Amino acid sequence: MCLWRIKFAKPVLSGFNENYLALDRTNAIKGLFILLVFLSHARNCISTLPQYSSDPLNSFYDLFQDHLGQGVVVMFLFYSGYGVMESIKKKGSDYIHTFPKNRFAKTLLHFDIAVLLFVILDLCLGTLKDYSVLHVLLSFTGWESVGNSNWYIFAVLILYLITYISFKICKDKYPRAAALITFFTVLYIAVLAFFKDAWWFDTVLLYPLGIWYSLGKNKIEDFVRKKPVNYYLLFALCAVVFVVSHLLRRNILFYEISQVSLCAVIVAATMKIDIHNKILQFFGTHLFEIYILMRIPMIVLLHFHITNTYFFVLISFAATVALAFLFKKVLKFVDGKIFKSVKI
């Protein structure tokens, strides 16, 4: 499925995939990685069970996932930062003006509707009593969880606020705004390090990286196109940095470098490899819904002791896709009632 409609740019040695940052292509990449996120969450649910550890095939996936780690989300953050900057370049201050509503408020509302589903599920399963009232209330901000995924949405909400504040201060001085976003993101990392585990903040630098890439894209592409060897030198450099930093990833600084360089390797690879896969694009366009709802069927299956690895993954995956499809329609209806479309 993932290999369908994947081809190399032609000619292979000197060709360039002009569509590597087109929305449908980036959605396909995100679709691939949301599948990896799904598998990671499924493993977290059943990896301690005897049925999982007794299957030798799972050890290969465990090895892969242990090495990939938080790398499953780097492209989400990179493409988000890139997309925001591209929209600002095209639409200007009007886009920034609508940012609190169209980016922050919508994301928070969609997240809170999903959290409410988890609260209802916990109530039905008798597990809501395990949480304090304050814990439940904080879960609607993303700071806590009632069984749902939360750290990524919390980070995105903060990054949206950072973006809005930075561009309000710097206005059309894009490099200054990008620098301020980077500064605030580093500050976010420093603050969160006192309160949360590393996976809450160790990939958020990919968001400002996406913004910087948008600003410097033309120069990078001109360099890559100038001579075929330039591309391979750039790719080799990114790959070497990734391998070395990955080997030293126990150090937080090298871990950050490994995540940035992993993203660079993937972006460079897509300059040559065109992924035009409708199935992956579907998953990419339903990324939020899949991400936020995937734990619901997993929680239900665990509650009823359905823990066979293959049944667990297949049933939870099918249920997640169905829920995501329906949930997206619900969110579209809600948005139409609450938010008035703004044409800019």
C-alpha cells in the first residue's frame, strides 16, 4: 500500500521532484508517519503482555521503533511550520489577524471535543474516578490526559501562540519573526524540561525549522539544481550528521540534532522521490482525527481483554479509520456553526 504511486524523479541522477512540498505530497508523507504513530501507540498498549513478547516478529518492530523514537512526529511539525510561513508570505497580515481563531481556537475546540469523548468513555468504563476534577479540567488544555494523546496538541497550541505573538511584534520582517519564534521555542523547551518528560519538547524545534526552510527554500533549491553533485553532497552530509548524532542520542543536544537531521534527510529524499499515494494522502488529511482518536478502540479492546497482537492492531486500526472519517465530518459541521469563514 505504501509503495503504490511512488516514483523517482527523472532523469534519476539530475532530476528534481518539483512537487516535493505540494500539499498532496506532504499529506502522503504525514499519512505514512501517522501509521507509524498508530503502531507505536498500539505497541505501548500491549508490549508488556505475554502474547506480544512471545511473538518473535514483534522484536524486529521493537528494534525499529526504539531507534525511530520521537522521529515519528518530526515531519508533522516541520510541515506545519513550513505551511504556516508559506501562508503568511502569500496572505500577509490578514492571515496573522485570523490566526487566533482559524489556528488556535479551532485546534483547541477540536481537541476538547475529542477529550470529552474520552471523559465519556472513562465514565462508561468506570475509570473516570481515577482522576481528580483538576486533572480532568487540565486535560482540556492538553496539560494532562484522561487516556488521550495530549503532548503534541499542547505543543502545537503553544507554537501557534508563539507564531501569532512573534508576527504581531515583527510584522512583515519575516527573518526577525522567525528568529523570535525560534527563541520562544527554545524557551518553551527550557520551561517544559522542569515539568514534563523529554518527549514533550524534544522535537518542537522542527516547527521553527519549517519556517526557516520556507524563507530559505529558493536558495536551497537553487544550490541543489545547480549541479547534480550538490544534491548528493547535501544528502550525504545530512545522512552522516543523522547517523553520528543518532549514535550519541543519549545526550539531549545530540538527540535534538538527530531529529533535525532526520527531517533533513527525509526532505532531501523527497526531492528525488515523488510520493503520490492516494491512500497515504487520506491518512494525512485525517491526521488529527486519527492521532487523537486511535486510543479509544485500544482502550476498549484492552478493557475486554482482546490482546492478541494481530487482532488488536487490525480491529483498532479499522475502528480508528472509521472514527476518524466520521469525526472529521462532525468537526466540519461544528466549524460551520461556530466559525464564520474568512476570505483573505
